[in-house]
Amino acid sequence: SDRFESPDYYQLDDLLTEEHKLVRSASREWVKREVSPVIEDYAQRAEFPKHLLGGLAEIGAFGPYIPEKYGGAGLDQISYGLIMQEIERGDSGIRSTASVQSSLVMYPIWKYGTEEQRKKYLPKLASGKFMGCFGLTEPDFGSNPAGMVTNFKDKGDHVLLNGAKLWISNAPFADIAIVWAKDEQERIHGLIVERGMEGFSTPETHHKWSLRASATGELIFDNVKVPKANILPGKSGLGAPLGCLDSARYGIAWGAVGAAMDCYDTALRYAKERVQFGKPIGATQLQQKKLAEMITEITKAQLLAWRLGVLRNEGKATTAQISMAKRNNVDIAIKIAREARQVLGGMGITGEYSIMRHMMNLESVITYEGTHDIHLLITGADITGFSAFK
Ligand code: TGC
Ligand code: FAD
């Protein structure tokens, strides 16, 4: 993948500014140089490449749209999307780390935190000196986070936190966790829980076949004393974590296009070079059908992501619009990965090529941040006015 060229079948680059293109090429060069050569090895060993954190911070992947006065890159939403696209071209697990840090940790501190909390945490998170994770999902409450049982009780200057979170990206090494928990009135609040607080542990989840280069774990709270100063006061209720998900899901809509582009690019090159029955397999109608459908779907997905970015820049994107793009773009990416795998025949199952790793990674991406089904039901509720969840 060091020869990777980004397909641009509809001249979408004309829709980008010089700054967008600069941001994209800086991210792309970094991914080519630092991620692509080592990522397969880390994925095979199921290890997170921690040494990449400094580089991610340098390309602006930690808080791309957070204002510069808090250490962020101060970029717009399209630049944020392009960074996610380029990172996920390398690996969805590395993009996960950036998504969580930016949209699920920095975003809530920026939007719902006090000025003191912003100053204390955001610059360290932007530089990668501090890493964060986001605890919403619980063992018994995944798609339905409103039912969560993790809770805290008021003890004067602090609260006592109890409960557990499951499937938490970055948990095993995170310095802080944004934890969503209910108060005594069953209202959901965000708390900043720090590693080292007594009763707080983060056991790692092993034996994943997907996102193997990303560290996933649990968050366990056994009477953890959390100072009241660590509660995010700006917003409570389920809408607070859902607002963070809007931002992360938007980034994933772009990221998935990156994984799809890498699969397409690899399959196209292979089809032109691989000869069977005396001619390149790319000269056969069946393989052309696969490749033609891939570039068609990538082009449609790029347009969805770009338009959604414009709407987000204008503050007009709805949650349902974001759901449509996340659902569609991850779905086309996983289908493209499966088809591209077949274009490579037996070679497609090896770690010599990135396709099978993308395909397995995307099995998590189609499930986390709202499953494929949940996003369809969000669209369904939006267009009919009837919520299938109730
Ligand atoms: P519902 O009744 O629809 O809403 C509850 C309250 O929230 C408000 N609200 C929002 N506010 C701000 N922004 C949004 N996007 C909002 N969406 C809803 C809403 O107005 C309401 O407010 P109020 O004042 O009336 O109470 O809630 P529901 O219980 O019916 O649930 C809706 C549903 C199912 C769509 C939601 O629960 C959902 O999206 N479930 C999926 C869960 C999910 O996505 N989990 C992701 C966990 S994090 C993760 O996976 C990270 S992966 C790592 C990586 O990113 O790489
Ligand atoms: P369930 O909710 O039990 O769903 C099981 C199946 O039932 C799904 O197919 C679902 O679509 C379907 N279903 C559920 N409800 C309905 C319905 N009403 N109608 C029809 N079908 C329905 N969470 C975090 O909080 N932070 C993280 O950092 C994080 N990282 C993750 C990393 C990985 C690798 C993975 C795999 C998950 C991560 N998650 C994280 C959790 C993720 O968000 C959840 O897995 C997801 O929301 C689904 O929840 P669940 O796994 O409990 O599945």
C-alpha cells in the first residue's frame, strides 16, 4: 500500500480548499511512512502501536476541530473527516484511537466542561501526553444505553461511583475515562475518572478477531471516590453522550471511505497485474463488475461524507443525517473489502495485503457507535415519526 493513490472519480478535489488538501497530504504521508509498514505486525500480535501516539498528535488527529487555544488544531469538519479517512486507510483501530480521543473525550470536555476542566485536560489530550477513553456501553446495555446501571451517590465534596463498562476502546492504557453514570435521580451525567483512583480498574479484552491493533477493555468502578470537580456540568441526560456520538459517527463516515479506498486500490492494481488464462484477470467481465461497483459506491460515499461535512460546518447536520452516512459508508466499505478479498484469490487471505485486516476491522466498525440496525431504525423513526425503540 505504499503506492496508494486516492481515487477521485468525480473530481471531488475541486470541492476542497488548499488547507483541506494540505491536511490530507500531511496525514497521508504520515500513514504511508509510519503506519502502513508496521500495522500488519501489530495486528497479528494483537498489540496497540503506542509509539504512533506522538505522530497522531502531530498530524492534528487529536482534536482536529478543537480551538487552538485549548491545544486543538482549530480545523473545520471537512479537514477532520479527511484526517479520519487517511488514518483508516491505514487501519480502523488507529482511527478508533483518534476518534475516541477527539470526539468522545476532548469534545465532551470542550462542550460540557468548565473552563478549568478545559484548561486542565485539553492541551494534554491534544498532545497525546494524556490519553482518554469513553465509557457508555455496559454488559447489559449496548444499543440501549438509557438503561445503564452504573451510578453515583452524593457524598458531599465527592461522589461514590459503582458499576462497569464493557467494550471500551483505549481503556487498557487510558489516563482518564469519560464515564456516563446515573445520579440518585436516575439522571445521566459525564464524569472524568482518572487512572489511579482507588477502586478503578481497566482489564483488557483479549482474543478479538477484529481491531486487533486497538486495545479494548472494561472499566470497573468499585466505590470509586470521584471529586465533584470532575463532573461535567454543562449537559446531562442521554443527549449528552449522544451529542459526542454525533461527532464520532461523522468521523467514521469518512474513515470507512478510507478503508474502502485502500481495498479498491489494492484490488485494482492486483487485477491489472495478475494473469490467468493468458490475460490479466482485470480484463474479465466478472472482475470488472466488482471493480466498477466498488468505485461507484466509493464515489457516492465520498459525496455523502463531503456534504455532511458542509452541513456540520454550518451547524445544520441532524443526528439522522449522520446515521445515514455512518451506516451507508461502513456498509459499502465492508462489502468492498469482501469483494476485494476475492479479487486477490488466495493472496487475499494473507497479511501480505491489507484487505482481510480491513474486512475484520470493519466488523467492529459496523457494530460500534450504533449498530447497522440501530442506524436504520434512526432513519426509520425520522422519516415516519414512529420510534421502533419505544
Ligand atoms: P431518545 O429518546 O431518542 O433520546 C434521549 C434524549 O436525548 C436527546 N437526543 C440528543 N441530544 C443531543 N444530540 C443527539 N444526537 C441526540 N439524540 C437524542 C433526545 O432529544 C432526548 O432528550 P430528552 O430531553 O427528551 O430526554 O433515546 P432512546 O433511549 O430512544 O435511544 C435512541 C437510540 C437507540 C438511537 C440511542 O440510544 C442510540 O443511539 N443507541 C446506540 C448506542 C451507541 O451508539 N453506542 C455507542 C457507544 S460508544 C462507541 O461505540 C465508541 S466505538 C470507538 C470508536 O469510536 O472508534
Ligand atoms: P446489542 O445492543 O446487544 O445488540 C445485539 C444485536 O441486536 C445487534 O445486531 C443489534 O443491532 C440488535 N438490536 C438491538 N436492539 C434492537 C432493536 N431495538 N431492534 C432491532 N435490532 C436490535 N462502547 C463504548 O461505550 N465505548 C467504546 O469505546 C467502545 N468501543 C468499542 C470497541 C469495539 C471493538 C466494539 C466491538 C465495541 C465498542 N463499543 C464501545 C461498544 C459498542 O458501541 C456496542 O457493541 C454497540 O453499541 C452494540 O451494543 P451490544 O454489543 O451490546 O449489542
